[in-house]
Amino acid sequence: MLNVRILLLFLALVLAAGCDTAYYGAWEKVGVHKRDILRDRVEAAMASQEDAKEEFRSALERFESVAGTQSGDLKDAYTELQATYDDAESRAEAVRSRIKAVDAVSGDLFKEWAAEIQQISNTRMQADSRRKLKTSQAAYQGLILSMRRAESRMQPVLTAFKDQVLYLKHNLNAQAISSLRGELKVIEGDVARLVAEMEESIRKSQIFLKELSASGSA
């Protein structure tokens, strides 16, 4: 237990210093390699996308609920929508961070994999490793593009949410609620597209993880 705590502390210091080589080296000492880190990060990205998808759905429901608010309750409505926006923004930032982490380790993994192939003297084994590398790279490109598409869908929804929150804050009156009702159809369409992209990204993540496991050791 003590050794694990020391390792975790060391990794935290390495991350703070931004030294990827030392970070990977520390994990490899306990048998955790880049492909394992990539797998963990893809799974974490999937989880964050699932959370964000549900958060945006929930946020839309709260915005729809507030659209029926009477003018006397507008201050409470503003407070609720501000909290809703903050939660959605937090989930979106988690997704952005997870995707960035996935992209970072994948680049390092593929670079190492390609370099190690050159060290294989057996031509048959070298060709097989190269084939597996290309297959994994192709699968990854599909995955990261899907993740980026889903990520890009978040900001328009967040912008629409924020516009409504700020407008309501500046106009605590019935006119603001009327504006919210008018914008809901647009927001609903944005959220629907976002959810669809998230689900597609999650599906591709699952496929990629299966292909990564089938590709053999890097």
C-alpha cells in the first residue's frame, strides 16, 4: 500500500511538471503500459460523455419547466437555470478534458509502436505488427473524429443556455419567459443532435476498445 501511495504521489508530481516520459516510465514499472492507459482514458471519456449526455437532457427538461413559470417566480427561475447552466458547463469541460487526454496518450502509443516495429528482425512478425498498427490507427481516427464531433455539439447548446440565463437575469419579467419559450424549439433540436453525436461517439469507443484488445500487444 505504501509503494502504491508513493507511486501515485510521484505521478501527481510528474503530471504537474508535464513530463510524459517519466509519467509513462513510472506506470511501466508496475506493469501498466501506454495501451492500458489509452484504454482507461477511452473508458473515462465514454463515461464523461454519458454523464454529459444525461446532464444536457436534464438541463433541457429544466429549461422547458421554467418556460411555464409565472412572472412572480422569475427570480427563483433564474437561480435554477444558472445552476443548470453551471452543471452543464462542468460536464462539458470534463468531456473536453477526457478527449484531450485520450488524444495525448494515443499519439505517444502509436509513435512507440511504430518505432518498436523497426526493431523486429523477423519479417513476418514485423509485417503482422505493422498491419495491427494500421488497423488500430484507422479505428482510432474514426473514434477521435466522432469524439470531436460530439464535443463540437456541446458549445452551441451551452451558448443557447447561457443566452437565456443572462437574458432572464437582465429582464426579470414575463417578456424574458416568452423569449425562452420561443427559443426552446431551437435548443431542443441542438440537444437532440448533441445526444445523437454523443451516442455515436460512445458506440465507436466501444468498437475501438474491442479492436484494441484484438490487435495484440503494442
